[in-house]
Amino acid sequence: MKTDTFWRHATLWPALVLFALLTILPLIKLLALSFHDVEWINREAVWDWVGLANYARLPQDNLLRAGALNTLIFAVVAVALQMLIGFILALLTTRVVRGRVFYRTVFILPILVPGIIIGAIWKLMYSYDFGVLNSLLLWLGLAPQDWLGNPDLALLSVIVVDVWHWTPFCFLLLLAGLESLPDDIFEAAKIDGASRWQQLRHITLPLMLPTIAVTFVFRMILAFKVFDEIYLLTGGGPGTSTEVISFTIYRRFFTEDQTGYGAAMSIAVIAVIAAGIIAATRATAGKGAKA
Amino acid sequence: MTYQSRMTATLAASALALSASLAAAEEAPITIVINQSPWFPGFQAVVEAYEDETGNTVELDVNPFAGSLEKQRTAVRADESPFDILIMNAGFFVEFYTGGFIAPLQEIDASFELSDDIYTFDDSTCWNAEAKTITCDGGDLLSVPVNPNVLILHYRQDLYDEAGLSVPKTWDELYENAKTLQTDRRYGISQRGQRGTFDVTYDVFPYIWSHGGGIVDQQDDGSFQVSINSEGTLAGMETYLKLANDVGHPSTAGQTQTNVIQNMATGRAAHINSVPAPGLFDDESKSMVVGQVAYAPPPGTAEIPSATPLGHWLAGVPKNISDDNKQAALAFLSWFQTDAAQRAYAEAGSMPVSRAVLESEMADQPEYRWMKAMAEALPNARLTFTFPEATQVLAITELRLNQAIGGEMPLKEALNTAAEEITKVMQDAGYDIPAPELLQ
């Protein structure tokens, strides 16, 4: 028995070592970097110890503040819409007996399109001068809109793209969850005279809660890391209207070459996301147990 | 012929061709890291001409603007650079010079010299490491210019002829012309106001310089002064906004260089200030205004004539490559500055860096009509940023100027905020710069 346990652990060690090499060590390096400023003199990197100075700069960074707020709005609104639409589509799909594969294939198509193509497609659609959306508005006799150049519209426009892109992810996971629910409970509920709404409210939703929670957490993590859609559609502008945290980190770390400060920003964001995941996991674990 | 004999003949022919090409190539293969710009197709064509003529191999690593900068940084900081030539932008080359990453060209070959015909663009080809100054007086030759890239005014000659307009020398004249040519389907002017890496900041320089303003000015004693919230900059930006709001694109804050060029190519704009892409506007497959775009230096004011920012590109050889590759890189740069190569470059639709070619008989031919405007604009062209912290300053100006253009922040507040933020960046970097006096 002891040998068995030993081998079970031993088989995990190579993966653990690989994980440590690829994840933990870079993270430690990032942490070390966050306490320094790096300057290049005569092809040599000179690390100046600055203690917590890089972290102290974070609250004063206007761009980071705007990025944090936009990221929060983006993540909450986009993920809420994706969960809602994904759940409705999954529910409708489970009710289809013939042709379910067809609907499933159609609904997941957007997730298969590479980000760069999504950027190109939507940038063209949103174009003020040549976009299909403004052509449609003009055809209807309405004024064209500056979808990506108007600070009041730009974030909403990017959210629409994200919802279009990522709703299939929610749809797939929620559909898998719905298809795994036991039929006998629903049969019993029908015999007891429960309406569809009552079945949804008192059986489907409680049973689906763990799946909904996992889907929600996964999507929130991905939404907090949004980068490609912003980079391709707006570059964070106009002004700070679509600035998001990952883009701020990219600017500070890569474009501006403030590696120490960018590292501090990265560590702070990792800490906040990790805390969020732990809190969400604990909350859903409790709910799951109750359900 | 049997299958075996066909195979033998094919292999023999391939071997012959391979040995012929190996014999022709005198230099090691090199890789150039470059960005995707409107002038890139011309550069690509001239590289192909070099390969055909010499048998040497040149690979091009093509990237977006910011991506190219990141790749160059990573390359020069590694033990060995995967790139043998870096195509550095005027906004960022100083950080490569100050970091000691670029090999002095005369250390690779003592006999190498920049041709007298090649522009040095405010001595940006040279660096005096001791004095930490951009100067060819006592400085080492570190780079060869590959593209002049200055903003010049593009206007629709056919519309000008129709309306009887003359080429504007001042912003006020441009405003009046743009107003005359503006229709429901055509913007008087299209400006590049989007926030990017070096987008809106580059676009506003002709306006603010010709009103006596600036962003960060280097003084005669080598010190720096933040001037982004000066009266001159304010006046320049007010002129920019007047054009944008009255006769410009409704989405100026969202316009990239690509958008601006598209607007001209599709006949949606009567004027643009842009880096020239002459090959594009005269290409029937890409343009609706073939032969109708004319060129002039950007306007100025009655007091200060046209001034255009140098957004030129410089080719440098990193120190961390082999001696053979340094020689091969220099061989390409030597060839590139010849008169024949510069003419081929112009013929391929890009702007040469040779004064002799710009002022040659080519400039009288209709397809090269942009040359005279370039030759006229270049003597007044100026370097934009001459310190290694340029990327941090640009991050500030791109944001604040875009906010002012997009209406997210009042102009004076945007300029004052930018001045305070730039001062902080410069002070943190060790420059002795006083706190800015704020605009009221």
C-alpha cells in the first residue's frame, strides 16, 4: 500500500518539476524584477534596487486606474451577457431532438475564428466610412456612428465583439452540463405537474450551479486578461476609454521598457486575480455543497 | 528518357544551380528586422534587386511598428542577435545608441563612409558616446538612413484646378481650401489623431512647431525643457483642432495612418498630412485618385515657416553578431547608398535618402512629382526626441493629445497634465528640469 502511494506521488514529480521550471521560476524572476529598475549601459543590464518604490507608484498611475475600472466593467458586462446568452442557447439546443449537432456546430463557429481575423472583420464592420453597420444606419435614414472613435461607444463596441467571440465557450460548457443532468428528476417533476419555469428554477438552475460557477470563473479569468481584441480594434483609445489592465502592462513593460515597474504591475494583478479565484472557488464550493 | 535518367538530370541541374548561387554569394546571409510601413514595398523591391545583383541573401523580418521595436530590444540584449541590421525609427534610435548596442560602422570597415549624397537628418547617423550627444562632429558613424519619412501635405490637384485654389503656405490658407473642398462625401482634411506608439504626436508636430511650440526641447547647452504646455503648443493644437472640428474627419481621434491614407486613396479626403506613399496613390488597383494627388511641404504660419518632424528610419548593425555578418550587413548598406540603388528605390515607389536623386531629373517626371516637395521640406525637418526616455514621454503625449482631440479632456488641462507627467519622467531619469509653469 505504501509503495503504491509512493509511486502515485513519484509519477507526479516530473510534471511538478516541469511546472516549477516553466511557471514558478519565471514568477520568482518577475517578483525579483519588481523590486528593481533596470537600465542598459554598454550592453549590460544594471539592476538598481528600489525596494517597494515600484509598488508605491501603482496607486498614482492614472492609466492603471482607468485600465482597472475598464477591465472590471468589461469583464462583468461581457461575461454576464455571455453567460445569459450561452445558457439560453444551451437550453434551446437541449430541446432540439433532431439536428442538435448542426446547431451546436453553428453556435461554436465564432470561437474557432482566430483573434486576428476577428479584429479585421469587426474593424471593417465598425469602420466609420466603409463599415456595414454605418451603411445600414444610413440606409435606415439614421446618422452614422463613430463606433470605435467615440469615447462613449468604444468600450461597448469592444464588449459586443467579445460577447460574439466568447459566448460559444459558455454555450459549450453549459450545454455539456445540461446534457449530463439526470432525466428521471425531470420526469418526476413533470408527473408532479411542475411547469417548465418551475423545472428551470427549482431543478435545472440548482443542479447547474457548479457548472455555471466553473464557466463563470473561467470566463472571468479570460476576460480579465483581454488583450487581442483591444489591441486590434482600438489600441486602448480613444483616450483611456478602452484601456484595460493587460494593455497597460504591455505598454509599461514592453513599449516603454519600464521592466521593473511593469513587473510590479504584473505581480499586483496576478495577486488580485488569484484572490478573486480563491474567493469565487470558496463561494461556489459552499453553494455547490448546499445544492 | 527513363525515370532514373530524368531524376539524375534534375538532381544534376539542381546541384549546378545551387553551386552557382553559392559561388555568386560573396557575403553571409543576413536578416533585417523592419516594420510594415507605407514605404516597405519599395524597400522589399530594392532588397530583391540587391539579391539578384550580388547573389547575397537577405531575409526580411517584418513587424508592426511597436513589434519591431520590441524585437530589436530583445535582439540587442541577447548574447547573439538574430538580426544583422536593425531598422530604427527616429523616435527610438537614441536608446540603442546610448545603450551601446550599435557597432560603429568604421570599426567594421575603417574605409566605410556615408556618401555625401545621403542626408544625415540632423546628424542622427552619429553618436558621440563621451559627450552623449547626437553629432557627427567627433561622433562615431552608427547608422545609414534608409528612409526620409517626413510629413508632407498631400492635396487633390484635380479639385484645386477645378476650384482655382493655390497651394497653401499657412494653416489659415489650408483651412480655407479645405472648407472650399469639403462636401457631404468628402472631408476637407483627414488627420491622424489616434493614440498609438508614435501616431498623434507625430501628426501634431508641424502645427505646434510652426506656432513656436514643442514637446521637449533640447537647449544649446544640451539641457532639456518641457514645452508641451507652452503658448506656442497651445496655439498649434488649437489650429489642429479647428481643422479637425470644422473641416476634418468626424472621428479624428480614431484615425490611424492607414485610415488617413485610405481616405485619400478612396477620394474621401481633399488633404492629408502624411508620410508619402506615392506608389500607392498612383496604383490603379489601390487608388481611386490615380495621378490626382499632388504634394507640398506642410503649411506653417506667417511668422514661422513649414517645419516637419523627422520620422526617418536608420539602419544600424548590432554589436552582438559575428564579424562575418557585420561585414555582410555593411556590404548591403554600402550598396544601398549607391546612386543606382537609390534610383531603384524611388522607382519601386519609396522615398530615397539621397539628395542627388531627389534633386535629379527624376523629380521632373510626373510619377516622381513628390520629390520636389520632399526636397523642399527636408531642410526644415527636425528631430523629435533626442533622449532615451522617448518611449515613456510618447506614452504620455499619445494619451493626452488624443484625449484633447477626442474631447475626453479640455485642451489646456491635457497639455498641463502632460507637462507635469513628462517633467516627472525626466526628473526621475536624472534630468535637471524645473516644474512646469501651468497654462491658465
